[in-house]
Amino acid sequence: MADYDIPADLLDARRAFDEAQAGVEAALVGLPSPVDIANQEAEISDEQQAEIDEARAAHLELTMLLRGHPWWKTVDNAHEAQMALQKAAKTTD
């Protein structure tokens, strides 16, 4: 894999994206089962829905920030660069 000089703002955005992903997953953990919802035996509360919506909005915003970063136009292999970014984001300074 090639070495990539990943911009600090992109690395920060990737770390924030990972945190947002965890936030979405955490918001979904406490929900009733889809079967119970479909059978009208349970429902998602307004508070739960608001938490999910907020977490998904943050996740989407960071997705757009990551994908739209100008650095991607400078790399020779987007897949390898993505793997390098993921690895670098998991490395603590």
C-alpha cells in the first residue's frame, strides 16, 4: 500500500465520522424489535426518534464532508487511500 499524506482536517473528520457511526448504533440499540413495531405491540418514542434523527444527520453531514474533501482528487488509488485513512484514524497520537 502506498504512503499517503493525509490532511489533518480529513483525519479529524474521519475520527468524528467513526464517533458518529457509533452514535447511530447506540441510538438504535434500545429500540423495540421491528416485529413488535409491525405488530403494533411496541412503538418508537418521540425522544428515541429525535435521538436517531440527530445521530443520522450528524453521520450524513460527516459522510458528505469526507467524500467531498478535495484530497481525494489528488490520490492515485482511492481505495488504498481510503484504507490508509481508516488505519490512520484508528491510530492514536
